[in-house]
Amino acid sequence: MKTLIDNALIEREMQNLEVTTLEDLSIRQLVSLVKTFEKESGEEFIHFEIGVPGLPASSVGVAAQKRALDEGVASVYPSLEGEKALKEAAAKFIRAIVGADITPAHCIPTVGSMQGTFASLMAVAAIDPKKDTILYLDPGFPVQKTQADVLGIRREAFDIYNFRAERLAPKLEEYLSTGRIAAILYSNPNNPSWMCLTEDELRTIGEIANKYEAVVIEDLAYLTMDFRKEVNPTTGLPSQVSVTPYAKDYILLMSASKIFSYAGERIAVACISPHLFTRKSDNLKVRFGLPSFGNVFIHRLIYTLSSGVSHSAQMAMADMLSEAVEGRYNYREEVREYARRTDRIREILYRHGFHLVYDKDVDEKLGSGFFFTIGYKDMKGGELLFNLLRCGISGIVLSSTGSAYEGVRACSSAIKPHHYDLLDERLAMFEEIVKSKE
């Protein structure tokens, strides 16, 4: 049976990476693996594995960053708290889009949401020594669990697809009633499934978090990219439901990587609720020498992790947020391209016998966006990815995201016009492989 990539090559490179199964691969390891396959075979891959923005960086941000560099900021250390322009723009943007009343003082720039999550996990796990566990609402971004492992923080998780709507509260109670949950972490829209939590579900999360004094960490990497929802008629801006009206203690992680295609500059903002920012604990004092959460986050964690965030990148994000909230920069129409790509890819996949693993938002049809999840008949995720790799198609195994289901996560960001016909050809090859084994 003709394949693009030989089985022996896949197995050899996995050995070089010191992993035994495809489920064990991190996203970056898989990227390395695929690059090797492309080099040795001379064949271009269909890159579904990594969510790198596939659009040009925001021209608004690029212009602002150049201007800042020309003004000499490269020679000046940025403040730990963040530059005034970005803090004010972030607070205004969050208020307009999410409806949260967060002051500029509580908006802290971070080196991407990766650093924001890392610092958040360190801080929330130190508030109360009895609360030593992070609860992940899976499926999720695998590296956020790796961060907990690196920090030595306990973690629990469940696949939220099985516990939507009225089933969510009892499941959360099951975990939080133990008294060990320091924080609940999830992304919305969800990476990898693209499910979007409803306002009722977010109310449930916030109310139960309040009941047990847990922090909610809401990863908004794909803020307003649920394209089933149009603009708010009152503001004329896109809007997003959030836990913020319901939770006392929360951290919103707002990144420029996807909504502004500004991933390379590693710039995000952690927006901390007023109640959490000023929350004090004896254990924070013992652990970090400061009693209040906000001061620990800035003056212990951001300080020691990176001593602040690139000055010029902050100026870029400040302008992107400001122009967007003033209605002069319609970033959402730019990134809507991902939904169009996903629609075309899905149509090709369906023709070749694939299905969406996560296909519903409660009782609503799942939207199209940056990520989607695919399965093939009853094939296990690792076997599915192995056969796709043989045909020059990459992805990540869903089990690595904490999913309870078999399949592969795919991303539409790297797809170019010529890839649609190529994908059709590669999937025909995949079907031949499957038939040869029957």
C-alpha cells in the first residue's frame, strides 16, 4: 500500500524523541516530528497540529510597535505593573466586550497567556494550604496541565462535554466539596473542541466557586471568535459571555496571539478581579513575603519570571485594543477567515467518512472556528493519527487534551488555498490504507 511516510520512519523519530506512543507527544514535539518527515520525504504536510496564526499580524499593532521603538523604548525597562496605555486600554476593552468592571490597576501584562497561566497557578495554589489542587474542565490545552506538573501542583479534571447544562453543578460540587480545589481552569471558546460555555453554565461555575472560595481562571485566547454570535446591538461591538458577573475571584487571560494574530511578540494581559487582587492570606505572606494576591502576582511572580513584558509589544497591544473598542479596527472580520477554512475542511472530511467528535454545544450545533475535532469510525486516537501521518496529515491525539473520546484535534490556521485539493487526495489515500486492513 502506497503511503507518503514509511512506518519505520515514524517509529524511528519517536524513539529519537524518547516517546513510546503518539499520545505521549507534546504539541511542540509533534511539530518537530512532522518537520523531520517533510525533510526526509520531500512532501508537504497538511499541518493540523499547531495553532499558529495563519494570518498576517495586525497592521495596527505593527505600526504601534514600530513607533514605540522609534521613540526609544527599547532602552528602557518596562514597569512590572505594565504601561499605563495598555492597562487603560485593557480595562476599557474588557468592560466593553465582556462587561467586567476591572480597573486599569488590575490589568497586568504577561509574556503571553502561557506566563499568565503559570503565574496564576503559582499564586492561587498558595492562598490556602488546604486548597492544593487545580480543577481543569477538559478537554483543554495540554501544556496548562504540564505547568501544574512542573510546579508540583495537584490536578483533577473531567470532560465537560458529558456534564453540560443542568449536569454541570452536581459534577462541580463533587470536586469542590472536597475542600481541595484552589481554582477552576477552562478556555472559552474551548481548545480543542470549540465548545462554548453558555451564560447559565458560567453562572453555575461562578456561584459554586464563590461557595467554596475557589478562583476561576478563564482563558480567553479566542475571545469573541464564536462566530455564531454577532455584535452587541447596544455597543456595535462583538461581545462574549463570561464568568465575571458571577464569580468574586477570577483571572481573565486575554492574549493578542489569536485575535490579533500577534503570537510572535508574546503579549497578553491578566485581568484580575478587584476582590481577588486585594485578597490577603497568611499563607501568601509566608510563601512570598507579601499578603495580598495582586502584589504577589506582580512583585514576586512577574518580577522573578521575566521582570515585566516587552515595552514595545505592550504599546502594540494597547493600540490594537483601543482601535478595536473605538470601532476603528474590526479584528473579528479578519479572524473570521478561520471559520471559512474550517467549513471547507469539514466538508472534505465528511466526504471521506470522518465525523466531528465534539459536535454539539448542549443542544445547539457546534460553531466553526480555529479548532475542531475529528474521528473516523471506531478508530482509536493514536491509530488514527498514525495513519494520518503516513498520508502527510498531522494533528494531536485528543487523549493528550484530557478528552474522554477518541480522535484527533485539528486546526484550520495553517491551511492555504492549494491545501483543499491536497487534503482530498491525502484522505483518499487514508481510506485505501483503512480498506487494506479490513
